[in-house]
Amino acid sequence: MNSWSEKEVRLNAIVDYSKENMKSAQGSGFIDFVTELYKNSSPDDLSLRLDELYAIALSNWKFISEFDQKESKIRIFNPSLEEHGWTSAHTIIQILNSDMPFLIDSITSNLLEDGNALHMLLHPVLQHNRDKNGKVVSKGGTKVTDSVMHIEITAMSDQAEIDALGDKLKQVTDFVLASVEDWKPILKKVEETSKNLELAPKSVSREEVKESQAFLKWLTDNNFTLLGYREYNHNKKSAPTEGKGFGILRDADTHVLRGPEGLVAISPEIEDFMAQDKIMFITKANVKSLVHRVVHLDYVGFKKFDSKGKVIRETRFVGLFTSDSYNQRAQNIPYLDRKVKSVVERSGFAYNSHDGKALFHILETLPRDELFQIEEEPLFQTSIGI
């Protein structure tokens, strides 16, 4: 079937087939589930035989029937007619979560990153009731909103590979849950960090303090997806993590930086930052995000001061700059605006001159990640040389 106009007819056929073949033990909610499962699917997904579509729906219905909601529920298998009611040339992934942001894009982007082709994707978001034991009930219980995924990928026959994929997807969903649950605590840490910068010693200019505070405020204006927070004591090399971590950095053993010996809590690059006078540092982490987009995480670090202006720790935020942040003019972004203006001033070009405007254009069109990370001197040399 390749016509969207035929979809409603096909959906009705699936529902009718399900009514004819369902058993009373499957519960009164099964037919509604069939409709929800397939209503947003593509015509190609509905081109399977009715008995196959019924078996897929029944398999998912049984899969979601019990769920404790404490963590994700994941099943990966190669279906057989005897056990599952249908066969497929693909490996099946079924995932059940309490609905939350980042789930579908995190799962699909990680599957694609690992080289898996997606042959079918069903993703209904269901509102229903569950009792105290997590069972779906038609009456009573508590209303919940669940995210259900049925994904078909190119067949995997090696059980070790299937187990590794299950572990990977579990880590993805755990990181998504931690990021979503801890978003407000991380946001509070942003505010605390901004206030703490007021304690910077007199050797740090007030302009730099205000710029860093403005940048923190800018981050929270839909310009940075906050995924993790933790503090590090650089005087404790063997165990530098301190206090409570949030988001993907909840676990003190989760590292996003690399040193000569592999992934580490503190890299030489961050040690250099802590030894310098500047109070804020932006770079790329050495690991890719498992949440939202599979790209290298962005690192934004700050020095933390005591009441006497002494550096006591590194405050670390990790996440992803949003598409909104990349679409803004650099001159409108705290920290970047100073970099851009400084380069133009050093060039000797008047802002409104032809050469000045051309240089502004060059700076605005440089890759934004590079502009965030590059120091002013190499930025000047690069932009003047273009």
C-alpha cells in the first residue's frame, strides 16, 4: 500500500481483524491500543499482512501490560511464529518509558549512529491507568502517560551483539531520564554559579564577571540544552568529584574528558584553564552525547570561589548548544560579542567601513563552535588571513 488515501481503510481492516481474533483475556483496552499504535504509521508500515500487524500489536500490548515506571523497559528479539505469532526479516526492539522529552530522537539517533537501518518505527504516546502494581486497568488506578516504541532494524543474529545493543539503549534511556528529572536542579546550579562569580578576586575585572554572568543567563534562554552538572576539586587528583552531580553526571564515574590514559575526570586542557586567570572556559567534550543529538558534548566550565576570592573548585556544565544559538549573530551573544569587536578593533578598520563590514561578515560566518572555543589571538590571525 503506497497511498495515504487508503490508510484509513487499512486501519479499519486492522481493527476489524483484531476484534475477530482477540481473546477476552486481552482486555477491553486492546482495540483502542491497536488504533493508537497504527494511526500515525506510514502506508508502507501498514502494508504487512493483517495477521502480522495483529501479532505486532498483540506483542506490544502484552509488553506494556505491566510497568513499574521506575526505569525503562526494553526487549530485543527476533520474532518466531511459535513464540510471537509472526516472523520477520528484521530484529525487533520494543521500549516502554514514562513519556518525556528527548526519547525518540535519542533512541533513533543512537541506533543510526551505530549503523542500524530503521525499517519500521511505531511510537504511540498513550494515556491510560495503571494500578499500584503497574498493571494497565480499565477502571481505578492512576492515570499515566507512556511512550511506546516498536522499532525494526536490520536483523542481528549474534546474541552478544543483541545484548550489547540492549545495554546501550538502557544507558540512553537512563541518561534521558536523569537529564529530564534533573533539569530544574541544574538550572538552579546555573543561578548559584552566576552569584558565586561575584566572589571573584579583584584581579578579575568586573567586566569579565558581568560578561560571564550574562553568558550564563543567555545559556538558559533556550540556547543550551543542559544535560549535566558536577563540581571538581583539582587539589584531589585521585578523587576530584565533590558534592552531588546532576543529569548525565549523576554518577561520579561518568567522564566526558580524555587524557593520555583515556577518559578522565580532569583533562590537561581543564587543568590549564584552572591555572589561568580567566573564570570561564568553553570547549568540546571528548565523548558524544547519548541524549537528543549524537554529537560531541559542549563543555562550559567556571571557577568557583570562596568568600575570600580563592579558587576552590571547578564548576562544570555539559550539554548541547541549541539550533537557536547557532542562528544568532555573534554580536548579540555575550562573550562572543567582545571577541568579535576586539578583532575588528585590532584590525584598525572602522566598523562601518567596507573592510570593517567584510571582517564582521567573516567573523559571523566562521563555524560557531570554533568561535566559542578559539582564543582571541588565533581568531584575529585566522580572520585577517581569510
